[in-house]
Amino acid sequence: MQIVAIDGPAGAGKSTVARALAARLGLQYLDTGAMYRAVTLAAMRRGIDPADVEPVAALARQIDLDVSEAGVFVDGSDATAEIRSHAVTTAVSAVAANSAVRTEMVRRQREWAHERGGGVLEGRDIGSVVFPDAELKLYLTADPRVRAERRVAEAGGDVEESAAAIERRDHHDTSRDHGPLVEAHGAIVLDTSGLGIDEVVDRIEQLLERE
């Protein structure tokens, strides 16, 4: 089973790089962050406070969740655009810090990869928790200002506000008790600040050839 695990902070280019790499390698791609966003959206739709630990954990175990190249579907409805809303973005950190939710999402992520015989997975704890024995573990990062500019280019907004939001998200991700954002043991760190997508993917392919 070929697993490429890509971790890193918000705005480092993980999703774009992972999607492009998967296409080049002929593997399927999973955005694990979208899964936490989907749980967040499902909670909000039901009037559940995303910070309410037990109800959100129970919901995470119950919902029908499908994340693929076709989009994100929650209980059969297309939520691809809605999970990227400001409301979900603001609330997702609380859900991602919920240890019971993370346990359920890790179970689903491992099941996804085993069903497909591998894949390119990106998130915050893929190399450290989900697949610590992955064929290749990467930690993508970039200058904070560059990350903020990328986010604004994608979704609009103000660079300073985006930079502040990214800083808050980094703090949440690195300080949570369960599945914190860390450089996994054996991970290769790639700074994407001055690199284009194809350049990053080329470097990753070179690394895979050495494995």
C-alpha cells in the first residue's frame, strides 16, 4: 500500500500539492481537513454548538460522510462549497480539537486508504498519527505572510486579517492535546514559499524515487 502523508500548517499549499501529486502518481487524494469541516457543518445544521464535545463526537460517528474528488457530501447532500464558509472556518478548530472526533476521523481515514490500496493524504496529523509508517512523510510549510497572501488570493479578504486568523489556527493546531500539528518523525520538511506547484511536485517525485 503506497501512502504519501502530507502535513503542515494552513496556507502552506498542502491541498493543491497533494491533489497534483495524486494525479501524477495515479493515486487517489484525500483532504482530511475537509472531513473535520464536514463534521462542523453537520453540527451547525443541527443546531449543535461545535464546541459541545459529546454531542459533536456522537454526530461524527453517525453521519454519512463522503470526501472525494467529486466533492464533499454530508448525509447525501453536496456540502463542497459550504464547508469553506467563514462560519465553518471560524468553528472548525473546536471540532478538530475534539479527541473523540479525531479518533473517528482517523478510523475513517485509515479505512479509506486500505479500501483503495493507498493514496495521497493531507492534513495535520497524517504522518504523526494516521500513517506513521507511510512510504513518504512530508511537512509543507511557508512564510506566514506568503500563506496569508495565498489564502486571500483563493478566497478574498484582507491579508492582515488572514495572517491573524492563520496565526490563531496555528496556535490551536500545535497546542491541542489530541493529534497536534507536529513535524512527524522522519518527515521531510519542504518550504514552499518561493516555489510553484509543479516545482514542489517535482521535488516530491524525486524524493519518492529515492525511497
